[in-house]
Amino acid sequence: MREETLTLAGLPVLAHIPEAPKALLLALHGLQGSKEHILSLLPGYAERGFLLLAFDAPRHGGRGSPPSAKSPRYVEEVYQVALGYKEEAWAVAEEARRRYGLPLFLAGGSLGAFVLHLLLSEGFRPRAALAFIGSGFPMKLPQGQEVQDPKVEALYQTPPALKGEAYGNVPLLHLHGTKDLIVPLARMEKTLEALRPHYGEGRLARYVEEGTGHTITPLMARVGLGFLEAWQEEGAP
């Protein structure tokens, strides 16, 4: 496996490239995360033939400072980042598919998982997807927070998880911990409940790890890898 920095859709993209790539996996990091960190949480994927791709979200890495929880518009700023990340992820993924001609899978952690839901709800079609420690509903709006951006307000009025008919039955695995205080387990379960009527048998799944908080564990990563490999063998939905 070799590490390279590519330019895709005009953005610097970190790539972990196996000797004989079989598929692409675009990984989306969470708030205050980075492309380097999200790829470090997916050990063994490149060794199994996945060409891993990750890039820094808006206001992350060398692109500025993440939203501050002290800001009265913190929530609005978080979801402005998510909306921008979604647009860039779509462009990066499409250029990667054209360049490599390989099936593309998608993974997201925390806010990256919400971005994953945004993509699926707007018709993006990966072979399968992993949502780590996240949900298809936005965070509860804390008292005193202001939302003025109509695009962010729309996420609260119609969250991605309520657009299940648009997900195209893309195989989706949610991975979560029982002690997650950032994205409560109940919000993940609510996501699955909303999506289930729109999914065929075996295509919507969950893995819950007892005692785990808001973190992607090695066991979660291994379970996710197994899910992707199963759908890689099954073929495109």
C-alpha cells in the first residue's frame, strides 16, 4: 500500500492505494476531524483491495477553523459545513469513478455520516455505505442558537432520513455505541425506523457496540469492512 495526495475536483485528496485496487472507498470525517484521522480509523481496508480516499471538509485542515461551540450560530455553521462537504464529496466521488473505473463505496463518521445521508437522500448511488456514530437527523437545536440560513432550516424541516424513497435501496450499515453522548443511540435508531419502509430485506443493518461512546472502534471498522466486502461480491444494487 502506498500513500499519495491526489487532486480530484480541484481538492487535495489523501489516498491509500493498494497494489491491486478492487474498489474505491470515499471516507468523510466528522467535525474537527481530518482526512488523515478518518483513514487511520480504517485499518485493513487497503490491504483488502479498497483504494481509500479522504479530503478535508470546509473549514477543516488547511481550510480554516471549525465552527466554535461558543458562537450563537454554531449549529447553523456546522450544517453549512455539512452542506458544502456534501457538494464537494459528490464531485470528488464522480471524478474518482471516472479516473479509476472502479465501484465506489462510501463511509462517514459523525458529521460525515450525516453528510452521507445527505448524499443518499439526493440520489447519490454508491455500491454500499457505512454510517459510523452518526444519524440522518440533525442535532437538537440548543436553546439560544439561531438558524437564519434557509438551507440549514430546511434540514430541520425535512431531515435526510425522512426522504427514504430517494435512497435507492443502497445497502447501508449503521455502527454505533450504547454510550454515545454526542449522537445518542436513540437518534440512530430513529434513523433506521424512518428508512426501514423504503428498504428491502438485508439491505439496511445496524451494529451496536456495548459500552462504547462517540468513537469509531477497531471492531466497528472490522464489521464495516465485512459489510462492504459482502456487497462487493453481491454486485451493485
